[in-house]
Amino acid sequence: MIKAITVLQDHLLKRTIPTRVICDRLATDRTAIYAWAHGRGFPHRLNARALILLFAEHGIELDYNDIYQQSLAVSELETAV
């Protein structure tokens, strides 16, 4: 089965940037990152801005649409991390 995810979810599931680094930068816990990765919530606007800046520091272009809009199609098996 195919489902749609956001670009942010894809990066979080692939751990493009380690969860620990994201948690430290955003002053949040791993459960929030896990929820965002699995589509059980989204970062609020200030955290979204911090994520955009953090990913930019690592050479990854990310914008608000990439955080909130489901634009990638993936199989359910790929997201079952």
C-alpha cells in the first residue's frame, strides 16, 4: 500500500540528521521527533523555522511546504521503522 509523507518525515525516518542533534537544537524530546516522523503531529511554527535552519546548515534545502505538505509517495513497508 502506498501513502503520502512530507519531505521532513522522509528525512526524519532516514535519520539524515541524528535525532539527538535535532532534539538538542530544538530543546525537545525524542518522542516529539518520533511523532513528527510518523505523521502523528507536526512541529509548531517556531520549531519548523529552527528545522529549516538546521537542515540548511547540513546542506539540505527545506521549506515550510516540505514540513507540512504530504508530497512524497512511499510504500507502507518503508515507513514501518
